[in-house]
Amino acid sequence: MLNNDWSKFTKRIAIKADIATLYKAWTTQSGLEHWFLSHADFKKADGTVRPADSSIEKGDTYEWHWHGYDGVEKGTILEVNGVDKLQFLFAGCTVTVKLSEDRGLTLVELTQENIPLEEDVKKNLVVQCGEGWTFHMADMKSIYEGGLDLRNKDMDRKGVFNC
């Protein structure tokens, strides 16, 4: 964060995978479940369920579930360009993901903005979401570079930092 701006943050990671592969990882149910979520549901603007391998579109809504977390996040897809950028509402904020080539790797840049200021540190989205995105983007790198899936999938194991 520059200039103590608590209304947004950006996370960046370089991954040894092509842009098209990582774009699909962000824009399909099956892709998101591979590295990020335990379950993702997308509905088209007309309310019908989007197939698991079908790319999301502007106006789709989602319900996301994580391993080891009982809550659900609901939001709307604001923009997808079919190539290297998507934007969605998340936790009441706007999240933009941009993919670009960087010396043989794909640079994944995620910006979460319009974060409301919160006095209660337990509700501070800069800290909570920042830690979450850092972990999951590192897991994405691990998975797509042939490493381990770092997520805790044991629903009985609580209190570990990996989701």
C-alpha cells in the first residue's frame, strides 16, 4: 500500500503457466475449484446454472465456498474480456485480476479496491482479504508449477492458516 491508502491493495505473483491456462483457472467453476475453492456456483443473468467448464460472463452471479470455512461469498461478475482481465464484486469490494506476460512467466495482478474503512481490526478487509489472496495466489503458483495443493481440505482441522 502506498500513501497509507487503506481503501485498496494489490497483490502480484509470477507463475510458470501460460495466460490462457491461468485465465481459465480464474473464469470457470472447474478452474476455480482446482486451486481456490471447494465449490463454485455460477448463474447466468437469466438465472440458469452455468456449466462447470463454461467461461463466466459479465452479469453472472456466483456463490463461492472454501475448504475449512463454513461461510459463503456471493457476488457478481462485472467484466470479463475473454483474454487477460476479469473484475468482480467480492466482500462488498471490487476485485480486478489482470494477467500479462513477463519474461516467460505470467504475471497475475490482483487489486481489491473500494474497501470500506473499518475501526474494528477484526473486520479489516485489507488484512483479512490481503492474507487470503496472498495464500491462494501462492497455492495457485504451487499447483500450476507442479507442486502441492496447499489447502487444508480436512473439515475437522480448525485453526490452521491454510484454508
